[in-house]
Amino acid sequence: MELYAPILVLAVLAAGFAVFSVTIAPFTGPKRWNRAKLDAYECGIEPTPQPVGGGRFPLKYMVTAMLFIVFDIEIIFLYPWAVAFDQLGMFGLVEMVLFIVTVLVAYTYVWRRKGLDWD
């Protein structure tokens, strides 16, 4: 149990800091409310009005999200391969080349279909 004591102390300190920060925040700092502070914020740009039932998002948002997930998963597979590269030998090298080629084929498909262009 004594091996877990530092982890437990760190967790208690982190939780204490979080609770303290959330508790003390309303009592500190200036309180100057104005209309600009109460408006929605979209990266410094005036928010665009949305239809009542919700608007349709362009497909490019979803394509970008899916590409991020694909390359994120690729990185997750590359780390263990790089660590165990010496034990895997030629088999591991061939398998990783096939994996990277598969991902690059998907990437070039999206690139040629102009899925990465922001219009």
C-alpha cells in the first residue's frame, strides 16, 4: 500500500486545488458585467444566427474530425512498433510499411477530392 501513497497524495492535492479554485473564484476578481461579456463567443468573430431547429454543418467538419481520428490511431500504432522494432525484425517492418501505405492511400484520396481545402 505504501507504493500508492505518493499517487494518493497527488490525487488529494489535485482535487483540493480544483475545489479551492472553483470555490474562491466567485469571491475574487472584478465584476464588471456588460453585454459583450454575456454574448456567445466564437473565436473573436461575431456569432452567426442559427435557425430555430438547428442548422446544418458542412461535411468538411466531419471529414476533418475523421482524418484527425485516423492519424491519431496511426500514431497510437506507431509508438509500440517503434519501441519493439528490434524484436519484430523484417516482419514488423513490412507490416508497418503496409499499414502506412494504407493510411497514405486514404490521405491522398481525401487530398485529391479537395477534402482538406477550407473554402
